[in-house]
Amino acid sequence: MKEKVLNNKKNGMAMLLLFSALYLAAVGLVIFAGVKLDDGRMGFIPLLVLSILWLSVGWLPFCGLKVLKPQEALVLTLFGKYIGTLKEDGFYFVNPFCVAVNPAAKTKLNQSGDVDAGSNALLSAALSKNSEQAVEAVSKKISLKAMTLSNSRQKINDCLGNPVEIGIAVIWKVTDTAKAVFNVDNFKEYLSLQCDSALRNIVRLYPYDVAPGVDTTGDGVADEGSLRGSSELVAQRIRDEIQQKVEEAGIEIVEARITYLAYAPEIAAVMLQRQQASAIIDARKMIVDGAVGMVEMALERLSENHTVELDEERKAAMVSNLLVVLCGNRDAQPVVNSGSLY
């Protein structure tokens, strides 16, 4: 299905005034013909019939008046046949028998543009039947604005089998209204399903943290890709995956972003302990490296300045004491030796 944009003239106001004037004229002619009939002038019967007939069907042309705001579109069909799409903002008059089609009009997802679903539901329940039809007609418009879809968080196993919880926000917009309406049953639900599927397909290729021997790009070479460290790349791959799936639905994926990432609750405590242990090991390594450097510097300074001459045994004792002091978790308790060095 190929989109066909209608270039109708924006003559809605002129038609509104014309039909209103004709309706008022019909009311006046009914009154005028009735007065003449009371006077016995039977020649006004055809005029009276025509006026009553117009009053009966004269409301139909008003159904052809359509108002569009910026970044809105109406997909129109005539007796089941697609005739085109109105995209430019303005006040239009179209065939009164044309019907606007939007199968996703009543679909409410966790996305921008649907946050007022509750208030609309209360409003429609309080209105009369005619008002409900008017609200439904307005909802047939398709928004061409960039919208944000935030699906619920998913629990997915990464490439190492660890369960993680992840959520994404997808910025999207409709670019082809004909494809969105006619190629899929409901383009909002279709997009939501494809987002969940693409997220699962991409996340299972990456570990949560950098792991040795893992190939995340598919080139056969191990790399350092991870969900936490390569979030930009992961989001881009998710965006490309979704775009391939929704191309047929006339939807463009502007951007995809990871909004939430964490280990699943059942392993979160264990993984936290693992991270803490890794951090402690790294800290200890840094402390030992610094302590060894300080001991070497102390021995070199003592040797250069000839402050004191130490044999190998005393040097070993000094090194041991300094390392204990520098690497210990608690403050050292000094022992003062007031005697000779030996």
C-alpha cells in the first residue's frame, strides 16, 4: 500500500457558511410555504416538500468538514477504498461519505500522547451518544509527531546466562500513514511487540559486565562489549533491529535508549558481593604497589645519604615492618627501642 497525499483546497469555512445559509434558507422557506398554503395557494406545495427534504438531509454535508492541526493526518476511505491522506493543517471539506480510518485510535500504551487516557475515558462516559461519536471522530486522526514509547522492564538472560532486568525508551513517528493503517492490524501494538522482541534478541548477545572470550559482534573475535560498558552501541543495535521490523508498518525509529539496567533480584546480592570482592582486590593491589614503591624509595634515600648502614638482615626486617604498616587496615602501634641499634 502506497501513501497518496491529498492536496485538497482548504475551503472548509466557505462550505460551512454555504451549508449554514442553505439550512437557514430552508427553514425560512418552510415557514413561507406554510403561510401561503394557509392562504389556499397550493402551488407552494413543491417548495414546501423540497425545503422539508433539505432539512432532513441537509446535515449530511457537515460530516465532510475536517479540521487538522499541525503534525496530524487523516487517512480517508470511500466505501472501503483508500482515496488518500490529508496531512497539511487546515479546515477542509471532503466527500461527506468519506470515513477516517485509524485502527490504533483506542490503543493506549505507556507512551507520550496516551497519558490522558483515563481522563478521556471519564469524559466519554459522561457525554451523550452524539458527543461520544464526536470524540471518536477526533481520535481517528493519526499523530505525525515524534512519540516516546516506554515498554515495561523485561527479565532477559545475557550471553552468560545471568538474568538481568532491562528497559528501553524508543522515540518513533509515523512516516507513511497508508502502511501504518493498512499493512498491519494495529501499528501501536505492532511497534510495542517488535520493541520487546528486538530487545530480547540483542541483549542475549552481550554479558552484563566485560567477560573474557565473548564475541558480541559476530566476527569471531572476542571483544570487550558489555551491556553496562557499551550502552550506546547496544542501544544503536536495538534501534536498527526495531527499524528493520517496523519498516513495513510505515514507522521510523528516531532513537532508542536504555533507561534501566540491573541484575535480576535473585542474583543481585551475589553479583554485588562479586563486585565488592573485585573492588577490594583492585584496591589491595594498588596499596601494595604503592607500599613497595615507598619502601624502595626509603631504602634508596637511606643509602644515598648514609644515614644508617643496614645489613641484609636488618633491611629485610625494615622492609617487613614498613609493609605491615603501609598495607595494614589499622593504625600501627609503634615500639620504641631506646637501646643500641644492634
